[in-house]
Amino acid sequence: MTTDLEAVFQRYPNASRDALIPILQEAQQELGYLSREAVVQIGHHLGLPASKIYGVATFYNQFRFQPQGRNHVQVCRGTACHVKGSAAIFEAVKRELKIDAGQTSRDGEFSLEVVACIGACGLAPVICVNGNFHAGVSTKSVAKILNSYRRKGAEHDGDEAA
Amino acid sequence: MTATKLPELLSWIVDGQPADAAVARQHAERLAQLRRDGVPRPTIFVGAGTCGLGAGAKETLAALHEYLDNHEVKADVVMVGCVGLCSMEPIVDVQLPGRTRVSYKQITARKAAPLLDAALAGSVPDDMVLGQFRNAALQPWPDVPYLDEHPFFAPQTRWVLANCGVIDPSQIEEYIARGGYAPLVKVLREMTPEAVCDMVEQSGLRGRGGGGFPTGKKWKFARQSAGDQKYLICNADEGDPGAFMDRAVIESDPHRLVEGMAIAAYGIGATKAYVYIRAEYPLAIKRLKAALAQAEANGLLGHDILGSGVDLKVIIKMGAGAFVCGEETALIHSIEGKRGMPRPRPPFPAVSGLFGKPTIINNVETLANLPTVVAGGAAAFSVLGTKTSKGTKVFALSGKVSRTGLVEVAMGTPIRKIVFDIGGGIPNGKAYKAVQIGGPSGGCIPSQHLDIDVDYESLKTVGAIMGSGGLVVMDEDTCMVDVAKFFMDFIQRESCGKCIPCREGTRRMLEILQRITRGRKRERGIEALERFKSVLHLQSLAETIRDSSLCGLGQTAPNPVLSTLRWFRDEYEAHIYERSCPAAACAELVTYSIDAEKCKGCTVCAKKCPVGAIVGAAKSPHHIVIDKCIGCGSCVDACRFEAVMKQ
């Protein structure tokens, strides 16, 4: 793990406070989440106490302190999605995965996150799995979409959206 | 390819000095090629913005390539940005040599082969066509409507979005061929920074991020501030849930933003610029990075731009997901590596901003307007619009409307025109209820005010604001109390927690709204009294938050409640007095029942019900036990006979 972050630190030699957020972002990219060890290491690199770093990291929605599931599900709760019924979609996803927002399923297959808006309002309601957008989702199609990720190695079908 | 080197191409466009006839012809040919005034072989354009990809453009692209490989057709495939008609995505254009370019709608992977079969054979399939581009140099298709006559595009005035979905955003030369970077050259060669500020002020351009402060005036503050280093920040932290125009502009025409930033930086005397962009927009970040690298490689950014002695370094900073960072001082703190919390103003950032230096923060759309302002001059820009609002405004039209997407209209256009002409009205024969403008800081516009103009001042008269441009249409199935609750939930989560009115007040407001949308069976003890007591305070609480919060976001936080209270008081009253939701949207206030005539007794709903509230024997009509029902609606989804009714 140490070596992972060394690579990040090398990109920010003699870094000052303003490099903190980019370093946290890259560390999360490398590790999938911000572990305690990572936060302490970043503190050493920047000469900042870990408390300050937690202060910043917990302020922003982007940072996670727990590992992600193999499939990361984001449910958009923007205004357009809300008007088109994303509350029901969110309930359906929770029922299907049996986890709440911010949690990871016990088998490590899925983690669930609610995002404020992913900027695809024209296609609402939208969910995003591993960076793939699924547009015009209905409570009925949720299970099918999620199952397409559950089956290992199965190709996912983009036509879902239509 | 014997491409003409860029500075040469640019200087040729700007100066127009054909050295000798052969070179001039070569330039003209190259220009025509870049503008797609005729293509040497069939060219296929795929709209590959985030919206397009979400609708399946990636699969379409693969299917198109597969078709071309299988049929051994020589054709160019170009990835363009988003034309803005999201509901018709994926959009694919086909242009044949000598003919005009034709747009086709909803070309999913399945339709790729039939489309190419027809289009490459020289016909235009009626069922897929959207319209053809207008180009005097090319032979038009007979009986095919023009794209600019399409009801979605006809009422629009596309200045900022002119190139979106038309050009390949990864090619700087295509932007130049359409007049790009010529305004920057003009600014650097002919104008003093003061003249640039004057021109922008005279044009009447106002901040498009929401506040609507005159841009030129703001720049002058920074110009006049003493400081060895000045900064320009482009605010691309589009936090308003329901707005996506900044993303689309950066994805589809990134060089317009880069050029706008260069003009702004020259005007205020900044040598360093930051783009603060949401991390949720990976494609936009990628395209912007590529555009910056191209601009720098061509001497349009970096050290000594085009030999003028002016420097500009642009740095991309990714936001980390905080709505409050749309506020200027919070954004500055975030770039400095701190918690994104606002601070009291003055001092304004134009005097003391990033790292204590004079800083100007402009929104993406504001900056993207600058090439237009410079190219046409201040007078030409201010011709369009109303007395106090000039130019155009881009809106992200979404929600319960037939055609969703990006819409750019002249200031002064009535909202009715946007919703009903451009958006095509409400689908499924439902009635219009309201449109939410300005996101969580804005307000809603009810049907009696649909004829109001898009204008900073007139929108304020009905309790709404221009905002960044989110326009969410709601129909009769949308509950306005629920919408207010949605926004309060959003705002209280996103409140930075620095000042008490916003931190505590928005949470209390949310609790009040939660109480009145809660079912009575969960009410215990004196909760009914509490509910009534809190309702009495809702309005005064909202006004207190508005008057006493620290930053703009806190001050506008109660707007969704104030606005819905003003126009839809009857809905609040129905929730409070009658314990019912007229739109049948608040889950706990909705009662479900089963139509005995339609129910076939298949037992699927009973199995799906998470609380066992559905009883009944197989093959005989079922019944819902109201006391047990939690209103989740899973029976509605489960029923194949539409026997479950909602009231």
C-alpha cells in the first residue's frame, strides 16, 4: 500500500496545503477509499495533522472511508430524476441489494451511493453502475440492470436504456 | 494529411492575406473541409456526450464500425458533442459527398445497420430523420425538413451552443475554422485590457451562474485592485441538481471556454487561471484537458501568447462534491485545500480572493459568451434581449416535458414558449403544474405566470431567480410539498454548517415538511399538536433564514418553500388539514386499493408486499389492509393487470 501512495506523492513534490484535495482524490483513486494509514501518510507528506485532513475529507461528499463493492451503484437524486420518480427507484435498488446508501453488501458485490446529480437530467431517472449510465430506469427494470452486473463476466446490455 | 499548420490557418482567417493563388486555394480547401462544406467520402457523426453515451451511443458506435467493416465501406466516423436534444439521443448524422448533412434520432445499436443501409444508398429513411443542416454550398435533400425549422430548434438562438454537436470537440482546427480564436487575436492585437473591460460592460453581459452581476463591472474591480498576481477562476462546479449546460458546453465545445478564459484573463490582468470542475464530469474533464493541451501547443495559452507578451497558465482543479462550493468564497477555500465554507464579504474576491490576491470568478456560460461579445462587438450583443438582460441564456430543460435537453433562447423569451414550443409540452396528456427555475435557490412558476419573460428582473417579481439555468417541468402528478421537501432535504445535507440560520434552520424546515407529509398512523402522543404548531412557524422561519444567513446559498435556501407556499398554498392545506396528497405522490398519504374486477388473484402482489398487507386467496380478488400498508408501491409495480389503484 505504501508504494501506491509514494507514486502519488512523487507527482506532488514540495506540496503545500492547496495540493491536499488533489492528493486525497488520487489516493482514493489508487486505494478505492481513504484508509486511516493513507490519511496519516498524507499528513506526513504535507506536514499537516491527520485531524485537519479528516476535517477536509469528511466535508466533501466524494471521499469514502470504507472500501467500495465490486460494483458501485450510484442513484441520481437530482431534481429532474426526483420529479420522474427516483425516490421509488432508490427504494427498489435498496430492496434489490438489501443495503442502504453508503453501505457495501456483505459479499462485497455491490456498494450503493446516492449522488446529488450526475448531469444527465434529460434522461431521468438515471442510475450509474461502474460509470455506465442507465437512462429512463423504472422500478421494474432495476432488478434486471443490477442482475446483469451480478452475474460474473456477463456482458451488460446497453439497450436497457431504450 | 497536408494540413496547414494552425497559427498559419488562424492568421489566414484573421488577416486574410493570400500570399499566392495556390496557397490561398489550399487554405480555402482546408477550411471548407474543416467546416464540412462537402466531404470527400461518407461521414458519420455520432453524438457522444454524456447524454448520448447514457442513451447508448457507445453501443451504436460499435455497431456502426462493425457495419462499415463488414460491408467494406470507406467512411469517416466522427465523435461530436451533444446537440442538446437529449430525449432523441443517440443522435447520428450522416453526410454524403456533395449533399447536406442529415440528423437521425434515437439510433440505438439495433437501428445502426438499417440506417446505414438506407443512408449510404442515397435515401433518407422517414421514420428516423430529424432534419438536415442548412448549407448553401451543398445540394439539399428534397422533402427533408431543415433542422433549424424543427420545433425544438426553431425558437432558439444558438450563440454559446453554436458548435455543440456540430464540430468534433477534440479538434482545435474545427473550432478555428468556424471563427474560433479570431476574437482572442483581435483582443490581444488591437485592444487594451481596459478596452476589453469597457466592451464587456457595454455589452450588458451579466453573470450566468445565478447572481447576474454585470461581468464588465466585476472585472474592473479586479483591474483596479493592486496586486502582483491576479487570478481568474472558472466556476464549473455545476452543483444545481437539474442543470447540465456547463457540462455540455465543456464536452461539446471546450475551446470556446478556453478562449473565453484567455480573453477574461487578459481583461483583468490575470496570469494564472483555475477551472474548478465537478469530479462527477469525467468526460468533460478529459475533453477540457485535451483542449488546454492543444491550445498550449498552438501558442494560444501558456507563455507569451501569440507573441503578445501575455502569459496565461490554466490549471484544472477537480471539485470534491459540495454544493456550497458554487459560492465564490467557499470555492476559493476549496482550491486552497480547505473545507469549502464561505466567509463574510467584503472583502470581495475581486479585492482579496485566492491566496489573498484579487480574483475574478466567472461561470462557464459567462466565459463562453465572451468570444461572441468580442467577435460581434458590444452593440451587436446588446441588440438581443431585454432592457436589463442582454444576449442569450442556456437552459437545461428536463422533467415532465416531451423534449428534454439544452435550450438556448434570447433573453426576453416567455417561459411558455420554452416549455410548450421547444419542449413540446407535457407528455401523456397531463396538465402543466409548474416549472422550477434556478434549482434549490430558485422558485417555481405556476401556470398563471407562464407568460413571464426570461429576464433577471422579471423572474424576481414572481419569487424565482434566473439561477444557473435548470428548468424542471412538473405536471399534475408532482406534489409541490414533496418538491419543497426534496429541496430542503438537499439543502440541509449540503449546508456547510458554518452559520446557524442555515445549519439549524433548514433542518427544522425539513422536519416540518416531513411531519406534514407523514401518515397519521405513525403519529404518537402530542405529535399532532407539534405538527400544527410547527406549520404556523414555517413561513417566519423561512424568512428568518433568508434574512440572516451568511452566504447567498443560505439566503436563498428557503426559496423553494416560500415559492411553493405562495403559489400552491392549497396543496399545503390539503396535506395539513385533510391529510391527503392531491397529486398522490407522498407515499404515506396515499392509499392503495385493489380493483376487484381487474384482479385475477394471481398472488404476485401479496408475495411482493414487504409487510404482508395484501390478503386474499388464489384466483379470487385480493384486498389491501390499509392499517398495515406502508405505501411503498411495490404492489403497483408487481401487478400485471393494473388492478392496484392509487388515491
